[in-house]
Amino acid sequence: MRIPFVGFVVLSLAVAPVSAWAPSSLNRRQTRTQTQLQAEIITLDGQEIRGPITPLGNNVLVKIKDTLTATSGGILLPDQAKERPTEGLVVAAGPGKLHPFTGVRITNPIKEGVSVLYGKFDGRPVEYNNEECQMIRDDDVLLYYTGVSMKFETVVPVRDYVLIALNEKGSGDKSLQTNSGVVIAQQVMKDLNPCEGIVAKVGDGRLASKGDFSPSPVQIGDLVKFKDYAGNELTIEGKPYSLVKMISILSTTLKDDTKKEEESSE
């Protein structure tokens, strides 16, 4: 069988453009691949890892914020705080821990993208993608919120934490007058933290072994007293607050206005 000569011409035309264009196309593909690889490089403590970090259990990876340069609408912490809390943005969070006796999964309330407030010395520092981060547990978180800065409407105390509004006058004036009329100077009283206030927000409650929450012993509007130095003081939108665990609250009474209304109704 005779092959038409025109077939060789077609084959030659088909091959010639490919040989002429292949190098430039290959270079473009190689350039795109290198760019993609550079964008996908993830490092942990200066070492390249194979993919994004995935916290297990109740671990939470937090990118640390500088609380000292926060805006007026954010958090401003007093120097006399016993353990100054730290703000951070959640980069990744585990699903939650398993109870050691019941095996029940205790859901992690902290999710990726929210901002959290936690103890300064909690967790372990890590460097993730050349950024200063902290690996903490959900138990270390005092409260979380959404948005750029901390607002009273968006803050949520975690589990058995209670947000207590402190007396603004009392928190500013640290002087004390004794029964004999002697006034103790502010310098002497600077380390005396206020230990009473009105409940502003309440967490879900104390965790039980089956993963459910026991009800809070206090409600919003209650006047409470708590243990000395048990609170974590902070300022939200210019007002002083303290975050206290429910177990540290010693006593509670109704707010004065509520009591007066009940007495008048009787």
C-alpha cells in the first residue's frame, strides 16, 4: 500500500510548531509550579513541614497579639494584675478532649478565626510560618470574642468563668480609711485587688463527666463577692471587669435595685 506524500508534509507541520513552542511552555509551567510550591511552604519552629498544622484533642494554636498596643476598644490590662492575660487570634483548634474515665468527647468551644484571652504563662511558645504563636488548651482560655477589637456585646466567658463588672470608683481609688480615722495611702493599697462586683456575663457552666454543664450558681445582675486575687482584671470599652471562676465566688446577693423593687412590691 502506497502512503501519500502529503502525509509526511502534515506530520512535519504538526511536529515543527511543537518543537518550537515546547521550551517556552515548559518554562512557564515550571515557573508556575515553583511559585505554587513557595506559597505552600509551611514552617514550624524554623523547619519545613509537609502541611498545615492540625491540633489534636483540646489544643489550640493561637497567634499572639500585642495587648500593650491594643486600641481603646480592646483590652487594657492594669500593671498590678497577678497574672496578666494575653490576647491571641486562633489559627487552628482541635475537636476537643476525651474524658479520661467516660470516654465522652468534650467539645472544644474555641473555633478557628475567633480571638481569645488566656493566661500569660499558659501553653508552649511555637513559631509557625515565621510568626510568634502559642499552643494552649481550651481550659486555658478565659473568654473569646469575634471582631477586630473586644466589645462587651461580643465577649463570651468560657465554661465556668464569670465576667464581673467592678465598681469604677472603687477600682480607681485605692486608699482606705480605718475605724480610727487613719487613711492608708494608695501606694500601700496598690496590690489590693477589688473582690466584689455585679455579674455581667456568665459562661456555660462547670463541665461534668458526661460532657454536659452544671448550672451556674450566679445570674446576671447578682452582686457577688469572690476570693482575693482570684480574678483576672481587664478593661473592656473603658470599664473595669474581672474574670472569675464560679468556684471562687464566695457569696451572692441580688442587686440593690432589684431588692428595693421586690420590697416595694411586698
